[in-house]
Amino acid sequence: MSKPDKNAWSSQLFNDLIEGGVSLFTYVPDSGNARLIEIANSSNQAQTVLLTSEEEGVAVCAGADLVGKRGILCMQSSGVGNCPNFLSLVKGGRFPVLMMVSMRGDYGEQNPWQYPMGQAVEPILHALGVLTFRVETPDDLKPATDAALAAAFSGGHGAAFILSQKFLGAKPFPKAAPAPKTQ
């Protein structure tokens, strides 16, 4: 399965987020969000915030809401594991939070270390009241983005659209060299 054109979907996603009122892009760098962040960095309509840890993005997005702004937290699936305590703030304080999660540990994954957290992403988010919207194909991106924007900013929920590896393409993982034969 070929990957969708990263420039095309990232540009579409950026435009849809801006149209949805998102102006703050918080992120932990990842190849799944790299192009989107490049576009946001070059736009006068957006501000980016580089995070040292994903849970900081939850707090920054909650703060943005307090001053009438809309933000998004962009992270890889492994970063979801850093967020549960801060996501309880979202649920308890009724802050809307919008997240984009680029997956590892699902369709086509070659790195065995990515599977445990990849399988836990949606159960963790659901346990904390975060609605999830999966993107499996390019045609899923706009509806998932629109649904997550509506859930977060009209419905007042935590919402995440999840970019699956079926959508992004699996990253190659180098195979270990065979052990030398001993005699």
C-alpha cells in the first residue's frame, strides 16, 4: 500500500484546522506531524510551540481555551502514555482538547517495541473520556478532522483524530544482523 502524498494531506489538514479556528499547534516532533508543523511554522495564521513532553501540550491547549484560542496537540502514539494525568484535567475541568496522534504499533509495524503502546492508545483515551476518530485512508481525513473539531470545540470534549499506519505508511525497522556462526 502506498503512502498518501504527505504534502497534500498535510496542507489539507492545516487548512481544515485553520478554518476550524485552530491557531496554536503544540507538538513533540515526529515524522507523522513534521510536514504539518513546517506548514504551520511558515504561516502567519498559526503559532507553533515545541514541547519537551506531550502532557505539556494538554496544559498549553487548556490555557489557550481560557483566553479564547483553539489549539491542537500533535504527537506520536507513544506520547499518549505521557498524558493520562493531564487528560484528567481536561475531563474534570471540561476543557476542550484536540489531538492529532500519528500511530505506531498498528498496520504494518516492523518494530516490536511499538506494539504495546500502539494497542493501548485508544483504550487509554476512551478511559479518559476522549473521543477518537481514526484515519485509515486519505478520504477519511477531512471527515475525521471535522468530527474531532466539532467534538472538541462545539461539544466541549477531548477529541483525537488518529492517523493510522495504514494511512501514514509503516516505518521500516532495520533487521538485526545474524549472529556469527561459531565452530
